[in-house]
Amino acid sequence: MKVLRMRFWIPLGLMCWGLLGACASLPNVKALGDQLDPAATPTVKGTHGELSNAGSKALLSKRWPKGSLDLQQQAALEEAATGVPLIAGNKTTLLFDGPQTMTEMLKAITSARNNINLETYIFDQDELGLKFADALIDKQRQGVTVNILYDSVGTIGVPAEFFKRMRDAGIKLIEFNPVNPAKVSGNDWKLNNRDHRKVLIVDGKTAFTGGINISATYAKSSLFRSKSKPTTKSDVGWRDTHIKVEGPAVQAFQWLFVRQWASQDKDDLREADYFPQPVIAGDKVVRVLGSDPGGHFEIYKAYALAIQEAKKSIHLTSAYFVPDRQTVDALIAAAKRGVDVKIVLPGVSDSGLVFYAGHALYDELLAAGVKIYQLKLAVLHAKTAVIDGNWSTVGSTNIDTRSFLHNSELNVIVMGEPFGTEMEKAFQEDMRDSNLITLEQWRHRPWANRMKEWAARFMDYWL
């Protein structure tokens, strides 16, 4: 995964392009909870439609740690902010790093009987990409309907023949927001808006999402839960997190895919059983949030609410951490009111500009009591959060302006302590593989690094 492609090889070009018009901005989310008028009971959808108020209340009133988020109140606020209901009856499986995730995704593809929808930022022509392409071609030839939506910037270095081979096999592919304006009809060239989602949906029954692209970058495991501890970068894969969802919530994934496909005004989706009758697969209550440029900032608002309402802990893992002013202020306010705010960030990165732009905020955060950890050796690419041990999210969204404002992203929020406990265990392990950054240590960093931070912050809007 090349650095220039991964974080938009054209930040200077985008900056010049943006100067031709006004820059977009994020909404005011300061004290967001006070701005909302939530229902007394949040909407929860089951396999047979909406649960009654009593059913919703019973589902969310299970025990949670004293002094932490009230799940019912949080869910009602979040629904008021995003307009998206909760969905009950799901099974969720956390997947860590490339090998485990790729194995599960390929297993799901192999078992497909009716349709496969794949939406990805990066789809490389390398050993792993070819393995996926072969598997998808095999299923298409078996009569399974296969549709692929891939981002034009994310795949900018991939030969056209790689995608042509899949098209020739009968797979339908759409290039999202082509970089080449000649491929765009009318005045609809949206170079700065990218599809950063990583979603695989199989038979409308199983869905995957998270931070993992289809690239040989993920052919190896990171230090996470590794029996052997590699000592060189060449022996280490990227550290990332994905989630597998089974149950009624998969319909929400499918709807977001269909909507994104239609937004490109290209070929209609071929007929298939995209929305089979949902069945209960587990006991997890989730919210599936998709955000788009010019939309309603659903993921940004969900993050803002959870941070502002946190009572006990905020544990974030972010690959590209260049937060806007409101997010910085919310994290500082949480730390000052006694919340345990810890953030695991990259110690090494595939993007120097983003790396140093994020560093420019360390001093202010550390001085307020936020604890910052930098992951050792492996490149961190995960985008997760667990708050008060019972509100968790896994998805494609980085904590930066680009993700919240200019990208199409997708995150799953999982409510409840059992999944939160899994997330906490993963977070604690990442902390053990990281170095704690102290304020005293940080204030003695080299002046050359400070200059890079200063320069990078001027471009943080475009990173």
C-alpha cells in the first residue's frame, strides 16, 4: 500500500482545487446532547419490525457498570442525532489483522450461493488481490451475482487489465468518482470525495467491515496476539481490526451498498436476492452508520456524543489522528472531568504528513491528562473505540477531517458490555505493544520534528 496513494497522493492538488471554492465545514456538535430532543425509548428493529417501547427498554436495561453510559439514554440520543435505529438479534465477531480477516472473508465468498457485494478503497493486483479476484471470478462462473465498487484514488496504481479480467468473467464493477474527468458525465467530477469504506456482503446474511483493504500489506500478522515477537518491520504486517456481522443488521449494510452503487449513476444492479428474510443470529444490538460527503455527519455525531457523555473511560485507536477543534476540546474536557482518556496511535506510519499533523496536538492533549501510546514496529491502521466499556465501534473512519467531511465511511456501533469487554482486551494488548508518551519526554523532542508538525498542520484539512 503505497504512501502517496493511501493518503491521497494529491493533497497539494486538492488544496489548489479547494481554493477555487469555499471549504466545507463540520457541524457544531458542542454539547450535542443538549441540542437534541430524544424519544423516551430508542427505536430497536428486530426480525419482525420495530420492538415495542417496553421491548426496547427491556433489551437495553440489562446491567451496565455503575457510573458508566446509560445505554438506553445514549441510544436515544444517538438515534436523535443520526436518524438511524438500533437493530437487534445479531452475532458479531472481532477479527484482528490481515490473515485472520482474509481467511474469514474468503471462506464467506466460497460459501456464497446467491450474491456478493464488495465495496473497497484499495484492491491491489498482488498475491492477495489476485487470490480474491480468482475467488470472485469462480463464484460468478458458478452463477453467483458479484458486484464490486472500488475507489478510483485507492486503486490508482492498479493496471486496468486487473479489473478487465473480472469484467470479462461477468462481474459488474464500478469505479467510484473517477480521477479521470473524461470518465465523468456532465459537471459531476468530485475529485475530493472518496469511497473509503471496506465492506463485503455475502448473500445478504453476512457482512464484514473495518479498516482492512484488499492488499498484500495484510498478508502477515502484526505483534497483536502473536506467539513470536518479530524484531524487524519486514517481518510484521499492519495492525488492523475488522468485524463480521451476521443477522438482521446485514440488511443495513446492503442498503448502504445499493445506495452507493446508485449514486454513481452507472449500471443498475442485476437482480438477486439481496434482502432475504432476516433471522436472529445472536444477541448483539448494533447500529450501522454510513456517512457521505454533504450528508448528515452520522459517524461524526455518534463519536461526539459518546465522548461527551462518557463517564468512566474513552479508549480510542486511530490510524490517522488529526482531529478537528471540537473533538480535541471534547477529549480534553473528558480528561479534566476525570474520565480515563487513552489513545493508541501509530509509532510508525505510511503517511508522514498525517503523522506529523497529529503530533502537533500531543502537547495540548498530554497537558490536559490524555494518555497517548504509540504502537511499536507495526504500522497501525485500525479505527476503533470503546467508551465506558459498553459502547464500541469498528469501522473505516479515522479521527480526522477528511474522514468526517469528504469520505464515504461505514462504522458499526455495538451496544453492551460483553462486546465492550472484547474490545477492552484488544485495547489493553495494543497498549502493551506500545510506548507511553509522557509530557516531559514530548517537550524534549527534536526541533526538526517540531518544524514538520508546524508545516503539516497547515494542510490538515486536506490530509
